[in-house]
Amino acid sequence: MVDGRRQGAGSLLAEYCGQLGTVLDRRSPGLALVTARQQALQRMLEAKASDDAKTKFLANMSHELRTPVNGVLGMLELVRHTEPGPRQQHYLETARRSAETLLAIINGILDISKIESGKIELEQSPFDLRDLVEDVIETFGDAAYGKGLDLACFVPASLPTALIGDAARLRQILTNLIGNAVKFTENGQIGIRVDAVEADAASAMLAFEVSDTGIGIPADKQRHIFDAFAQADSSTTRRYGGTGLGLSIAKQLCEMMGGAIGLTSEPGKGATFRFTARFAQQRERAQSADIGIAPRRALVAMTHTLNRQSLNDHLSHWGIPARVVENGAAVLAELRGAAIRGLPFQLAIVDSSLPDASGGDLVRSIKADPANADLHLIILGLPDRQSEMIRDNAVGYLAKPVRQSALRAHLLAPSGQRLPSASSGLFMPPPEAAAGARVLLVEDNPVNLEVGVGILEGFGCKVDTATNGVEALGRYANGKYGLIFMDCQMPEMDGFKATAEIRKQEAGSGRRTPIVALTASAIEGDREQCLASGMDDYVPKPFTAEQMRTALTSWLERAGASNTQSKYEHLSLVSQVDAPALRNQPIDEAVLDRLSQLQREGRPDIVNRVITLFIEDAPGLLKELEEGAARGDMARLRHACHALKASSANVGALPLSTDCEELEALARTGIVPDAVMRVATIIEDYQQAHMALTARLPAVA
């Protein structure tokens, strides 16, 4: 009986175990799936934490590496303006080039890191393609012509040039390619050409071609030329320098722009790099300034094929048929033959470096013929020969590489018309500020506010101010502004929230007021955050008059505001390189001297006003710094450093500004073990600056 019961129990237990095993077998895949998902989530969180750490590291390293190099560059720039002798100028120029090379290497390494970690996002801002390309190639004029090279640029008149995209990154690609062409070419020529691969009303795929007659690249090296740190061979690095990062960055940027890059080359005969990129087209485009160019018979004489094509294309676009030749003898023969036929040329554009005649000799031969008495003669030559050529021969002169706007101005001149923004070709055309335009400046720091008002009113703007986002919304509701400059970090309501509210109010109205962000923060991603919140542009603090002028030109001209050139067009309060002063100089007098140039007749002394505001405002920020350091309050430290950094720079207290910038960067990491000591250093900086600034103020009776 007992054995029977045992057997029955054993059977039931076996059956139960079998059923339990079946259930477990059925659930095991689910449990395994849950476990796998948990592990994947954990890995994702760890990857994000690692990515965030890399972002902070890049931001900090960007600051730590660039700051000392920028300091060197800034000091060199200041010394350059002390009228050094020829030998000292040579030493300074050598030091400047070395520092710029080091900065370029640092920037290249940081760019590679940012691209690989996905921390670079392309901007979408309006720009003019022709201006950008001409700017870049003009930048290399001195270097190329100094080596005896010829530069050529061809952007066809039929090409869409009013584009939307990341102009800075396009400039970076072109600068790298043209810089390499100049570096690796000892004789011959360098050319850049732009064509449309495809285009419609919304977008355009453009092809850029940069060619040279340099050393070329062997076929077996071309496959790896776009790899990071790759160069043709080790002798290239020893002879020409560089890191091999530029082409790798260019390749990745091209791909981000929806294009690609490649090359064709033959050793000893040069190289041609070709890349494509896609851009959106602007809906509203600037009106053409070509109306009024009188048709005439023209003769063009140039040696470089691409330059001949470019000039002929411009003239044809303006309704001017041109006869194109390549040497001085042909110029004289064509002019004489046309006069004999009774159809003399009315315009001649002649390169001063034709192979069979010097510019001066050819001009004298042309002017010696009475048949050319009414000829409008324009000579193309190097910038440093301009005054000599005009003085000796009384001719029109355009510096190479020729900008389309400069050529247009010369063609308009005989009919009595003048193009205000046309360049002489010697320098880039200075941007023109807006006169009479209503501008809202939103800034909580009184020193920055005073400086900003001084700059904007100097440009002829009518300026309203607000000290926080709430005030800004009130001003916006009661007035129509052509442009708003918006500080990002403010009490009560910051600039991001204020901008979002303005955009919300504009929704459906068809109105969009341009908003330019003002921020002293240098952390990676700030620009993206500004644009994401609805802002249109970004100016870093301490801002310069040049940056403000550029923003005014870019946004007010687009809105149709009237512009005028200002006497402050070359004024810059603080160098963009944020140069620290020497530690034994608490105040950089050059900053205050430039500030004095903002003085307007009938207004209180601006230097005294800004210094007084700084002295009144700084103690409160210093107290906030002390309390933040004592309590380990990183947010409070950041806020006080952020505010004091810009205002101190605007009064020339650059050591104080630099120390604030360094502490702000550390506070962002959340770990500042020596915060109290650093704040003590900042207070010492302030005390020295206070003594120097107070000494400048008039004595109180």
C-alpha cells in the first residue's frame, strides 16, 4: 500500500516537474530577451555618459588649448602696432605665422574629434556664394603673388549665388584646398571654378574645382590622401609642414553637405581637387546692381585661361561683347586695327603681367596713340603697384584677384554712377551699417549695455534697451524693430525663452524679426542651442564693433533697411583672439582708447561712464563669486564669472576677464577643488584693475 502511494506521489512529482520545466522553457526566451534589453539599455546609458564626457572634454580642451595661443597672437598684434623696426617686424611676422600654424593644428585636431563624435551640426544661414569665394581667394593673394604665382577665379554669372547653408564650413574646405595649392606650387597658376551640377528653385548641387600646377600626387598615394594624418610621403611633412588633417576634415564636411570629394593628379604637373555640395536657394534675392552699365566694345588681354573666361563671362552678362587676346603685341594690333576700321574699342582691360610687355611700357604705348584718346583703360595688377601705376599713367586700376563688384564699379564710373559698396580691389569691401534702423539691445550687464549702445548709435541706429527677457517682450510688443540683439543668460527670463515667446507671437503673422544672440559662453553647442531656440545668428562676447557691423549688414540689408558707412568701421574694442594682457598690466589701455572712439558729440564721456558702471557693478558679482565658492555652488560661480568676464574685458581688464573665463569653464565641469583660491586671485585682479581705472576718472570736487 505504502509502495503504491510512493509510486503515485513520484509520478505526480515527475509530472509536476515536467510541467514546470515546460513553463520555464516557454518563459526562458522572454526572460533572456528582457535581460538582453536591460544589458543593451545599460550599454546605451554608458555610451551616452562616455559621449557626454567627451563633449565636456572637447569643450574644456578647446578652451585650454586655444586660450594661450590666442594670447600669443593678441600680444603679437599689439606689438605690431608699436611701430617696430624692419628687423623686429620680420621677427614678429615669423612668430605670428608660427602661432597661427599651431592654432590651425589645434583646430584641426578638435574638428576631427568633433566630427567623429557627431558634435558638429551644419548651420543653415543665408550667404552670397560669389562674395565667399572671392573673399577666400583674395586671402591668398599675397602668398600666391609673393611666389610669382597667378590666381584665377571663375564663378559664372548664371550660377545661383544667393544660397542658404553653412558658409563657414564651405569656407573651411576652400581655404584648405587653396592653401594646399599655394603651399605645393612653386611656379605657374592656381585656379578655382564653380559650376552647377543641378539646380531648381529650391536647391542647387554645386561643383567646386581647385587646380594647381604644383608637385602633384603619385597615383599610389591618392587612395589614402583623405585619411587623417595622411600626406604623400614623409618628405612632404619635412619640407612643407602640416598635419595631414585638412583633407580628411574636408572629405567629412563634403559628405555632411550631401556631396563628395575626389582628385586627379600627375606628379610634377599639378593636381585638381573637385568636390560637390548641396545648398538651399534663398527665396528673396538681392536686386541686381548691373542696371546702368553702358554697352561698349571691349578688349580683354590676360594670360590665364580661367581669368579670361571669368572676365569675358562678366562682360557678356552685362551686354558687353569682348575680344580676348593673350599678349601685349596683340593688344596694340587690335587697338590699331579697330581704329582704322572706324570701330575703335571703348574699353580695354589689360593684365599688367603679359608675357611680352611690362604693364607700364604697354600703357605708355597705348596712350601714345591718339586713336586711343577716348579709350577707358583698366589695368589689372598687384595691390602694391596700384598707386604707382595710377600716378604714372592716369589709368583705372584693379588689384588682382579681381572682384566682380570692383569691376562693376569701374564700368559704372564713366557714366557718372557709383556703387557704394564696390571695392577698389585692394581690400575687401567694408560692410555698411544701417542708419536710422530701430534696434533692440537686450543685455543685463550695464557695462556691456553701455558699450553696445555706443557701438550701435555710432552706426546710426535708433537703439532701445532691455535688461531681461520680460522687459524685452514688453519692448517688442510696443515697437517694431529691424533687429534684436539678445543676451542669452539673464535674470527673470533668459534670452532663449524670450526668443521662443517672440517666435510664438509671430506665428501666423508673416513677420519674423531677426534675433542675434549675444553670449560669453564658449562651450561647444552654444551656437546650435541659440539657433534651435529661434535665433538667427550668434555674436560672442565681448563683442566687437566689427562683429556688430557684420550682423547689422547681414540682417538689416536683407530686411531692406537703409545703410551707411560709419566712421567706426574698423573699430574693435577687444581683439577677437581674446588676448590676455601681461600680468603686470591690469588694464589694456588700447581697449579704452578704442572705446573712446565711440564718443558722440553732446553725450557724457563714454569711457568714464563705462568705467563707473563697471566699478558699481563688479562688487556685487565678486560677492556672488565668494559665496558660490564657499558653498560649492557651481551654478552661482558660473553665473558670476559669465557676467564679470565680458564686462571686465570691455574696460580693458583682460587678466581679470581671462581668470573669470577659466573659472567659468571649470565650474561647468562641476568640479573646482581650488575654487576659493581662484576667487581670491580674481579679487586681487579686480583690486588692481580698480586702482588703475579709478585713476582715470576725473577727481570729484
